[in-house]
Amino acid sequence: MPEHTRVLVVDTDDARATALTELLAPAGYQARHASSPNAPGWTPDVVVLSLDAVDAAAVARAAAATADAMLVVVTSAFVHSRARDALRLGARDVVARDAGGVALLIAVERAAEEG
């Protein structure tokens, strides 16, 4: 159920993070954003990691920092081999930023159901 699902949007770009948070909140998710996956005092069910390019090291760090949460990666530079690496490193899903909000909402919903 979205209303009980906590989603942390991780992005160093505040405007992008706010936009993603504002997409998730009306869908019923408890959404917050931070520049790091280590948000003190708040344990998310799903982490949305927003990257300009799928960076394996960033995915690995986020997966380790949020071991109890499902990880969804959003990227503007979607490359199949890097997306595959992200999935191998623990991401539940990789969504291209230009795929639109519905694709992200579906990915978050699936991650929440699995989590």
C-alpha cells in the first residue's frame, strides 16, 4: 500500500529530487529526498537513486547503505550494460528518466511489493 510505503529519493540536484518527490507523494507514498542514501532517523522501504549515468560504484554504495530497502535507479544516460550491472549490484529496477513518471511509479510499486 503506497500510503505506508516510505520512499527516499537520493539526488544531489535539489530541483530533480523535489520533482521526483512531488511525483511520488500524490500517488500516496511517504516521500522525502536527500543527497545521500544515509538519511538519519528515517528508514525507507524503497530508495530511488537518481544518477546522470548508471555508476556501478554509486549503486553499490547505495545498496550497501540501504540494505533493508529496495533500490530503484533512475538515470538520464541509460546504457543496457550499465543497467545490467546495476541490477547485479542490488538494484531492483533501472528506469530511464525520459521514460516518464508512470514508469517510475510502476518500478517503485513493484519494489515496495517485493520489499
